[in-house]
Amino acid sequence: MAHYTDPAGVNDATLHYLDVIYRLTQQGEMANTTDIAEKLGVTPSGASVMLKRLAERKLIQLVPYKGATLTPQGRRLALRTIRRHRLVELFLHRVMGFAWHEVDDHAHALETALTDALEDRMDEMLGHPTRCPHGHLIPRKDGSLPEANDVPLLSLPIGSAGVIRCVDTDNSDWLKYLGEQGLYPGVSIVLKDIAPYDGPVTIQTPEGLVAIGQNLAKLIYVEVS
Amino acid sequence: MAHYTDPAGVNDATLHYLDVIYRLTQQGEMANTTDIAEKLGVTPSGASVMLKRLAERKLIQLVPYKGATLTPQGRRLALRTIRRHRLVELFLHRVMGFAWHEVDDHAHALETALTDALEDRMDEMLGHPTRCPHGHLIPRKDGSLPEANDVPLLSLPIGSAGVIRCVDTDNSDWLKYLGEQGLYPGVSIVLKDIAPYDGPVTIQTPEGLVAIGQNLAKLIYVEVS
DNA sequence: ATCTTGATTTAAGCGCGCTCAAATTGTATG
DNA sequence: CATACAATTTGAGCGCGCTTAAATCAAGAT
Ligand SMILES: [Mn+2]
Ligand SMILES: [Mn+2]
Ligand SMILES: [Mn+2]
Ligand SMILES: [Mn+2]
């Protein structure tokens, strides 16, 4: 093991796999090899071999030809990485003045390099925050998640009022655009209209009416007020 | 090449080798294999193989059985790493409130993970600083070094007055101790006495007289006033 | 000039994470 | 039920950075 690798053998590649598997197992059941490979920019055969190694290390539970889920130990590491990613994002935004559409890339570069003390210090400086700049929940140190009442904007009846809580994408261009339209966490809105046949979604913001496509609108989660 | 490796193939290991070679070639001539290996915590045989690869990549000039020096390209990368290390140290100290004896480890973890934008933003936030918390010079983006008139404290005649500019060590314990004695960059001092036979060095600080061993005193560099 | 000794390089091999190509498996379909 | 097809795994191999053991080299002492 190289000296710059974590003593426990938990290196960057491992953490990225666990991170991806965590996200893929959030909604559905198991994470399948092809999806994991695709998210990591790797061939399915490469991912398959790596998954077997992760299973040997008891970080995932692997059912051949079926898919993978995280073990408690794997989940712990995944949540730690996600916590760090989101803390760094918020730090970059609040302390260092980066725009919300810029932080994901830099945070990705830093998330696996953070030391415990650095993580804790950022957490303190930010006042033990619960969400990243995009509104994703920041897991606590113990792996638990803060409470949230986020519902998809598009699931609400026309006329509903609420506060944007999360914009669920890492796409820099979309974030930049939505930010320019005044659509970001903390903003109070009213859902004015959803045009049929995948038509525009009209939203009342403090700055006026904006209309966006449904592909963007479905990224928005709100807390109903 | 893994996706988390720099496109140019400039990964952590490479940067650490270049960093070490830069420091070893500062004073003397060439950096020899054994010294490089020792600084990196690696066997000489391992270092030997790696050095050959670095030479193939034109990052060092290697004279077999003699030693290595950096090529202009290698020096550029080494200086970039050193710049980032020292900027991060200062950032951790000034912005994040870490003590000067704590920053080296964290900076080492972060230095190779920094993106260009992050480096630039830190530089801005810190007001384009020229020295790390220990007083080492921060190379500029173009690879040039700020001017400095640092002389070893122990090279001065008794009675000399000056300002501490650099404390040349990364040893956390020593730094903590010297900091507690009021000996750190920016402090005005007078050299009161150097006892013979490796005896104590007595220094007048704004807070009073302190006596330290010559092993510690020789780490201190001052600008004579 | 030869010998000795320490520094250095070479050789062989390992673990990691990746590739491509081939074999295998599970499943959907006729 | 048999077959076709897509997903997955296996096999062979590569580059990297490391190890230990063996060979080689440089240089000073005799
Ligand atoms: Mn992100
Ligand atoms: Mn985020
Ligand atoms: Mn340092
Ligand atoms: Mn320093």
C-alpha cells in the first residue's frame, strides 16, 4: 500500500464506488453492474471485478448477476464521503464565494482528501449545517440524516405555495440557469401552471413569474407552506 | 489511467517525488536515490524504478549511479505543489483557525487535490501572500520566488536585533513549543547569548527572555533590523 | 592495481484498477 | 420449451508503484 493511501486501504476508488452504489440503491433495490460502471466511467467488466473485491472486503453485499447493496460498514463510508462532499460544497459557496453551480467539481476533487479534523472544522464554521447549496441533506457524523419534508414540485396541485428546499442535480449549466431565474433553495414560490403535453411550468417567485421546462421543474423539491 | 488521475498523468506519487527532489536539490547538487527513497518512506529499489520513469517523462534529469535533478517541466510541477501546500497552510491557519503546528499534515493531504480555481481563490482571499505560517516563501504562479533577506539566527553576532521571518521545520512538537515561547514569524527579537559547547541560546522577545537549545535555534531565520 | 564496501540498479513478483475479448448466465419472447 | 439477446462475469493482459533478493557499480583503502 502506498504511503499516501489510507491505512485502512480505503482509497479514492473504493470511496467512489461506495458513493455511487449508495446513490443507486437510494430509490430502487440493488445497484446493477452496468449502472455502476456507467456512473464511474468504467467498463462493466472492470466494475464487476472491483465489485467482487469490495464484497471480499465486506463493504458491499454482492449477489452475482443480480446487483450490489452496501453493508453497514460500506454505508458508513459512503455517508462519510457524501457528508464531506456536501460540507465542502457549502464551504466553497459560503466561505469562499463560489457560485452554487461551480462547487460540485471542486468538492469532488477535495472530498476524499479531507481529514477528520478538517471535516469537523468546516462543520463548526458552517454552524453544523443540514444541507448543501443545492439543498441535499448533509448526513450527520453518526450516519443519520436530518429530517426533511421535501416533495417534488410537480407533484403539487396548481396554486400550491411553498419554499424551494432542493434542486436535485449536479449539472452546472442547469444550476446556473435556474439560479438566474431565481429558483434556488430558500426561495418562496407558488406553482402557477403546468402546461399539458410536457409544456412549460410557470412559477411565481419573489421577482416575478418564470416559466421553465418540465425536465428542469422536476428537479425542484419544495416544502409546502 | 483511472478517471480520478490528472489527464496529464501527473498523479500524487509523481508530485511527491518531484516535491522531494526539489527540496533535496535546493542546497546541494543532485538528489541521490537513497535520500529520495528515505524521504518518501520507500525502498531505494522502488525509488530507482520510479526515477527512471520520471526521467522517461522528462520530469527529471537522471544520471545513473549519480542522482537526479529536475527539468524545467519537473520544477514547474514541484513549485506548483509547494505553492499549493503553503497556500493551504496559510488558509488553514488564517481562515480556518488551525494552529501553526497543525497545518502541515492537513495541507499535505490537500495539496495534490486542489484545483486551479481553488488555488487562485485562496490566493485572493489571503491577499496574494508571500509566506506560509512558518515563513517559507510561497512560489508565485509563474514559478518565481518572492525576495527575502533571511539569515540564520545563529550566524549573527551576539546583540543583533531582527525580526523572525522563518522557522524552518515541519515538526509539529517543535513548532508548538517554539510558538509557546513566543518565537514565530513577525516577532522582533534580540540575540542575547549563545552559550558554548552547544549550550542554550538566549533570545529577547517582546514577552521576555527565552532560552532554547541550539538544535531549535538553528531552525530560526531572521531579517536583521 | 586490487579489494572491499556501500550505494544503486535490475530482476521477479504482487496488488490495484483498468482494458478488450470471450464465455457464461438470466430472461424475455415466439 | 427452445431460442435469442442483453447483462454479467471470467480470462488475459497492462501500467503503476511498491516489495525483497540478487546483481552491479563507484570509489576509497590497502
Ligand atoms: Mn455535488
Ligand atoms: Mn450539492
Ligand atoms: Mn508544510
Ligand atoms: Mn509551512
